[in-house]
Amino acid sequence: MGDSAVLIEAPAQAAALANNLEAVNLPGVTEVVPAFDSVAVLFDPGVWSDHALEEALESFVPSAVRSPQWHRVPVQLDRGQDTVQAC
């Protein structure tokens, strides 16, 4: 998913939330990826820390979904011994 992402669980509202986040066009947000009941927000870690982005995203999360668990998913693909085979 890139260098950094946050995952917002939003049952029954993921598509609408993703549309709202894309419309806002936050600087440093590189991609908004909706799934069935969640939205992954990929971001440039040089622009946002995960905590700062979470706070910025709070205002876009509908109140019915405000009790989601935030997931930090750091990914780094350049250090594994099997990177070439995996890619």
C-alpha cells in the first residue's frame, strides 16, 4: 500500500466516505482506496504523520462511524531478501 496508510473501518458508508475524502483533495494524500466496509488512505509521510492525518480525517468521518479502530500500516519493500522474487 505504499510507505504509509491509515485504514478507516466504515461499514455501509465506505463508498460515501471515500468520495468525500477524494473531493477534499488533502495535500499529501496520494490515494483513497474504498473497499466493502473500509477506506484506506495512503499518504506521503513527508507531509503527514499518521497521527496528524488521523486528526485531519476525523472531521470527514460520519458520526455513526466515529468509533472506528484506526490501523497504521507501515510498509517498506526495499529491505527483504525476497523482494525481487515477490515483485
